[in-house]
Amino acid sequence: MLSLAHPFFLLLLALLSPTASLTHRTNATTIYEVLRDYGLPMGLFPKGIKDFGLAHDGSFWVHLDKACNAKFENELHYERNVSGHISCGMIDALSGLQAQDLFLWLEVMSIRVDVPPTGLICFDVGAANKSFPLSLFETPPECVAVSSKQHHTPSQ
């Protein structure tokens, strides 16, 4: 009879568990390296982020000194704290990021790039998906600090 304490059985169980293949390990020291290691462009977050965390399950958080806006093809608003779940080519369960479409600010729920690459990055803003050229997000953008009076999120 095979004992659960047997080291070979435990190793085999760990290798075959459903979460083992979903976990991505990284030795990244910056959030920009984390993005790159997960197949995402480094310019998804603005310049100057020093405080971030990444858990083994892919959940992450990023802390900015101040809420700010960055201009791409559209404008993005970053709250002081942004969090979500990162996996290969995708960030989902996002919190703290909004995109401006015309005069509306919409919560960004997820971001993904296609594998194999199509040269586009897709932002899920709930009612619609917005695709942009991946080249817009190659380098971290400058981000202009804003107060809550200058930016109204969908919940305000």
C-alpha cells in the first residue's frame, strides 16, 4: 500500500495538481519585469512604481505615490492602489484602473494580449472590449498626478 507520507508520492501529487501548471514563477524585482515575464507590455503601468507585491497564485498589487492619468490613444486613470490577478498574457480581476471613452470613465476589468501575438492589446471595460496597438504600451508612460476633484470614477 502506498503511504501519503512517501516523498515520491508527494512530489508526484504536487507536479500533477491542477494549480501547479497554472502557477508562473518569476524572479522579477520590478513590476515592469513581472509584466514582461508574463508576456505583457511593460508600459501598462506608469513610470516610477517602486512598491508592488506578487503572490504565488498570481494576485498582485501596485502602489503609486498619487492617483494619476496617463495618455495613450485614450486616457487611463490609475488609483493610488491597483490590484488584480496576472497570468500568461492576461490581467483580470482588476481594481483601481479606469479608461476614458469619450466623456465617460469606465472600469477596466481585464487586459489581455493574444497568444500567438496579433499586435493588439484588449481592454475589457464591461460593456465592450477596446483594442489598441500593442506598440502604444511598450514603455512605461509619464503619469500626471490628479486629485479626486479632477477625476470622477464611475462610482462617484
